[in-house]
Amino acid sequence: MSELFGLFGKNSKSEQINISNKLKNSFSKINYGNNEIKKDKIKIIDLNNFIIGIASNNDFSQYKNNIFINVFGSIYNKREIIDLNNCTSKDYLIEIYLKFGFEYLLNQINGDFIINIYDKNINKLYIARDRVGLRSLYYRKYENYFIFSSRLSLINNYTNTYDLDEDFVIRYAGYHYRYIDNEPNLSPYKDLNQLPASYYLDLNLGDIEKNYNRIQYKKWWHLEEKSKFFFKPINENDLAEEYKDLILSSVKMRLQSSQNYAFTLSGGMDSSTVLASAVNICNTKMPAYSTTYKDKTYDESDEIRSMLDGYVSNWIQNEIDNLDIVAIINKMLMANDEPVATATWLSHFILSEQIYNSGFKSVFGGLGGDELNGGEYEYFFYNFADILKQKNIDQYNYEVNKWI
């Protein structure tokens, strides 16, 4: 269980004590359905006019030369960062920030994270979200303070405000679930903003009241534009080998940064690829969890069994049948701070809860594979339209034949 909350603003010593107590109380109200964050697990860091609260087993901080850096999440390539930048200090992130700046530092990191830097020398706060937004980050101005958090409910509990944004509610109710975040800087609540993935913000703390309205997002990472090469002939075997190497490298890097891990396994290619990659890297079979159904319309057990002998040490099935849907959805609402947009979230939540209760600390799976690889049906037509725009009819016919 990991959450983050930060607060900036001028305050006296007595106010700092009140804020710390109020913050601990806000953390204590957070839960994941059944599991609450215990007060003795909450860490409060007090740096005069900056107070940050963390309930996490995956964060670390560096503080040197009036610069405080907190990483909420995981950095997978620490050794690579240190070697490439010839770092000599244990506070290697601060060392790189001082030499090259915040944006350069972000582009060195491979991981899932929220990073914030408090630079007392220039009285500035920087906050960044990872490339694809694996960790959420919300923020707002409240009274004379700037506050930010990984959870909507942490901010709402602290401010005791719960006013919904009607436009967000309408979008959530009326759109397909893939489009509810089409405006990635908004949240379900009024006056509460979201930092989009691969962006960072900086805030001059000299006058929060005045400078808050001047906050600007800056995109620190984007996919490289390679359209001029896209339609040239490609050796598909070479491309497949390169892609396989990237997958193996990605899985290996995350295995090295994880402990006590399990795998989710469906009948599809994505979870099977991740599991097989891990087994090949570690040369040992892995425990796998699957959602199964009595209704054979949705059950993928037969497809899953083809993976068991070669890759799975222990197969745990979570059969979906006769659930108390209302109770489960209520738990999901508490865990996610927003409505349940699709039935697949339901089955994944149940499976995740089972894995957590079994004592595992990390889970590897195939979620997001379709989005990453353009595998959803509605994505195909954008690809076809791009090819037709290039007037490459042979390529168009080839792609349609392969995908449709």
C-alpha cells in the first residue's frame, strides 16, 4: 500500500503540528476495500514550509545543499544512470539535477514514479509524473497552501471538500471507458487538477496565491516521430527479434527491482509473453493466477493450460460465479476513488485482491498490451488511414489482410 501527499505554504511551528496530525488522520481514512493504512506506517517529513507525508514501501529521498528530492515509485535503471553520468555521490539524483537540470534528469530515468524536488535555493517546487502515468498525481490550491497527492480521497479528506465536476461526470457516464480521460489534466472534482503522464510542473513558492494560476505543464518525454521511415520495406524477422529483445530487457529490469512476485495469466498473448520471458530469464517456473468462469463463453482455461507445463510452478484459479457484485463494487470505489467503468476492472480487482492476500508484493501481467501494440479493433482504422494518406496501396492491402 503506497500513497503520497505533499503540502507547501508558510506556517508556524504550531500550525505544522496541526497539519501533521490532520495529514495522518487523512491517511488513516484511506483504504483499499478491506485494508486500511495504519498510522504507524505513515512517514511525515517536515522541511519548514514543506510537509510531505508518505505511506509507502517504495519511496526514497535525498536531501543535500538545500535540495530535497523524493521518489515515490520505482527506478529500474539506477546503476545505468550513475554510470552514464559519472556520478560520485550517493545522492546521485541531486548531483544530476544540479549539473544538468530537472528535465534532463527525468529523461535518464526508466521507471514508474512521481518525483518531486523542493529547491530551497530558488524557492521552487518541481513535480513530474512518469512516461505513461502508472502513478496518479492530483493537485490543488487550498487556503494558502499548495497540496498534491497520489490519491483523490487523500486531498478530499484533508480539505473536506467533495464538489463534483459535472462535465467529468457526464463524460464518464456517456463515453466509452477508453475515452473518459480524454482531458488528462482534469479530475472528477472541482478545483482539483491532474498532472498528465510524461509532464512536469514547476511552481514558484514565493507567492502561492498569485503563482498558482501561472502553473504551466511541460512535456518532458514524447514518442519520437519517425513517419518518414515508417512506410519503407522492413525485414519482419529483424523487427521481431528487436521487439523480443526489448521485451526481455524490460522484464529483466523489473524483475531485478521486484521481490516476492507472482504473475497473472490469461489465454492471450500479452500475459503469456511476460510470464515466458521471466521464466527464460530466471530459468525457473513462476506462480500464476488466472480468472476463470463457470460460463464457458468467457472462460480461457483451455488456452491457459498450454502454458502450464513449461512455465507455471503453481496455478491458482479464481473462479467467477455468484458474486456479491454490490459489495465488490463498493470496495472498488473506495480503492479507486472513481466509478467502475468496465466489467474487466471487476475481475482484475478480485484477482489482485487474492494475490495481495496471498502475500505477494509484486505482480507481472499483460494489462495494457493491446493499447501498447495497437491491438484494439478501433485502433486499426487510424493505421489504415495513415497508409492511405501515403498512397501506398500495396501496404494498405497487406495490413488489412493481416489485421482484419
